[in-house]
Amino acid sequence: MTGPDAASAPVDTSRPHPARVYDWWLGGKDNYPVDEELARRILAADDTAVRGARANRRFMQRAVRTVAEAGVRQFLDIGTGIPTEPNLHQVAQGVAPEARVVYADNDPIVLRHAEALLHGSAEGATEYVHADVRDPDTILRLAGECLDFDRPVALSLVALTHYLDDAVDGDDVYGLLKRYVDVLAPGSHLILSQVTPDLNPEAVGRAAALFARGGTPFHPRPLAEFARFFDGLELLGPGVIPVIGWRPDPEDVAVHAEGIVPVYAGVARKP
């Protein structure tokens, strides 16, 4: 399972890609000079960037563990990014070895890593879809080859919605997410995090401008706009909150002392 024309998808090294910029912030090696240049410029303008990337990874791990412990055994992770251990499937299958996971991303670099990462996994337990979040029909159709949408699924879009325009292919970004949520069975969960201007407006504004000049849309959203993604769903405690404060582990409490992380996070259940 990969997606249309995945094998021939070219790697564009002339423009930075969010997954590769994120990889640089996390200390990875799967990025190009154009990605590193933008990552360094953003970090110079907003010194929370690396903390935010790391906090998002830790939030993903805590949220996935929480949902798996609640009994969810299927996961659809969109905007996967370049693998950084522990990956989502490792967290989910660490709680429940039978858990099934489908990753989706649009970067050919992620595709190549996914193929290597998933080689040798239990057949059908972890799959990858090469497609863009703006193409829900393709992602849901291919993910449906591995996941049973008549049973609960955890839909994860961690650090992705701030890269989506308010208008997406004739639909607003809320309508786009609703298309995914609408196909989920009751008992499914939505896991989200998003950069916000609320906690550090000047630095986040500078970062957004640099992303835009690099050709990447970037839309930090205030609390009310981010919380709207969860309309119609039941928020898990502690609700929508700065990412470090969402059910922190002891190491997250220590990290909080490093400074502000201008990211909101939340997890909600579909009734």
C-alpha cells in the first residue's frame, strides 16, 4: 500500500519541506541544505522551534499510549514525517501488539523511510499511504485496506494543521478534517496539536513569515480556532491545553522549565 505514482515521486530539493525541516530540529540527518537553511533561520527568529518539535513528539507518544490503553486498536497518522523513534506504531503496539497502524505523508523521503521501517513488520499490521492530507478520498480508501472503519480508529494529525490554509481545495480546513472524522466509528479519537500565536506572538509571527517566504503556508491559530477542530467531540481531560501540560510524564515537567512552547494540543473521543 503506497498510493498513486508513489514509486516515481521525485524528491524536490529546491524547496524546503516541513517534514525535513522538522527532522533537522529533531537532530535528524534526512534533510537537505535548503531545509537546514530554513530551519536555522526559523530557530534564530523563534528559539522555541526545537522545543516545540520535541514537545510534539512526546505529546504524540503520551496521546497514543492513552488512547491505546483505552482500548483503541487502529491508528491513522496523517503528516507522519520522517521516522524518529519511538514511532507511533511502536508506542501503540507496545501497549497492544495487535494494533494496526497506517501512516500517511506526501514527502517521497518519508515514503522511502517508511518502506525501510516497515520491512519485516507483521504483514498488514503497519502500512504506509503516500498521499496528501488534502486528498482524503485517497487516504481513506487506501487506509481502508488495512483498517476497519466500522470499528474505532485514532486519527492523529500532530503538528500538521498549521500547514493547512483556511481554504483547502474549495473546502475550509475545518471541513477537511470533518471529512475524516465523519467516516470514523463511535469510540474513535482525534489527536491534534497546532502552533499558536497566543503564547509567543512576536516570535511565532516571525517564524510564520519565514515559512511563507520559503513557499510553505503556515497558519498559527489562537485557542478558539484550534478548539473548533474538536466541535462535536468529547474532549479528554485536561482538554485543549499547551502541549507540555497534556498529561505530562515526569520528564515533561522538567522540560517545562526550559521555556515556553507555543503549541496547543488536545485529544477527543467521537461519541
